[in-house]
Amino acid sequence: RATTPPPRRRAAPPDHATNTFMHAGKDAASTAKALEKAFGTSDADGCWLLSLVASDSTAPWAMTYYGKVLDGLGSKKGPIKAAAKAAWAKVVPTLQPEAAPLEMKALYGAMGVEKQWPCRVAALERVAQLCSTAPKQTAACLPTLVPELTPSLWDTKKEVKAAAKAAVTAAFGLSGNRDVEPVIPKLVSSASNPKEVE
């Protein structure tokens, strides 16, 4: 007789991460110290704690560990990946538009070909999101942003390629030139397929 498999448990922070949060205190210094200790123990512990303390007031510390969270999204280790997903979901909404240039530095690093593809996709998707939520700040980054995005258009992984295309399209849309807007799809297509312009 067929048996019904037990329901899958949702990923949740381990008890010690929750206990750390409870004893972290509400002041900035104790929160920063708790995060440093948690990440010093393991990236999973750090990401879980970050997911618990994420708020507007802890955004500066979130930026300190932003790159680690991105790396965690690409981890092949389940506990780290689950913790990183939880942290990413909580941290991103707390970041103000003014933080976009700081985010870009970490996002550029996360787009490198040496990174795991889920990490790269997350970075590219965040760039596309910033084009919408922080257009002024992201537009100021265009001179460095576009060259960083372009290599991902030629990636062999279809998920990376699709995310790159969306990010480049959003970035081109920040040019502020209405004459360019109608040809953005053609520009993106040409960048994706250099043979089109040979």
C-alpha cells in the first residue's frame, strides 16, 4: 500500500541563531557584534541572524555582509542556501535608493564567471530591480554598469542569459533619451548577438 510522504519542513533558523538574536540587544553596537560573531561561526548562522535582525536601522550592517549573502544564494550546501535566501528576502526591502552605488560594487563581484549561476542570476535580477526602485542612483552607475552586464549576455547558462537581457534592457531604459527608447530592443539584441552588427 502506498504511503504518503511526510510534509517537507520549511527552512527555519536553528535554535542557536534565534537565541543569538534574542540576546543581541536592540542597540546598533550589540547587533553588529552579534552579526560578526555569527558570520565568524558559519555563513549559514550569519545569514539566519541577518534574516532575523534585518530592518532599516540594520541596513549598514546588511551591506557589510551583502556579498556573503549573494555567495550563499549560489551555495551547493542546502543549509547555507536556505539561510541566504531568507536573509536576501529580508534585507533587500530595507535598502534605500541611496545605497544603490554600494550595492553595485557587490553585485559586480557576484556577476563574475567564477560564481555559481544562481548567485549571478540573483545579482542580475537585483540590478534590474534597482533600475526601477533607484533609477537616479543606478543611472549614475551606467558607465561602469553596462560593461559589467554585457559578458553575461553571452553566458552559456540560459537563466543567466535571460537575467542579463532583462538587466541590460532596464539599464538602457535609464538613458533618458527618448530617441533611443524605440531601438532599445535592437540594441540589446545586438549586444547579445555581436554577429548581427558584423
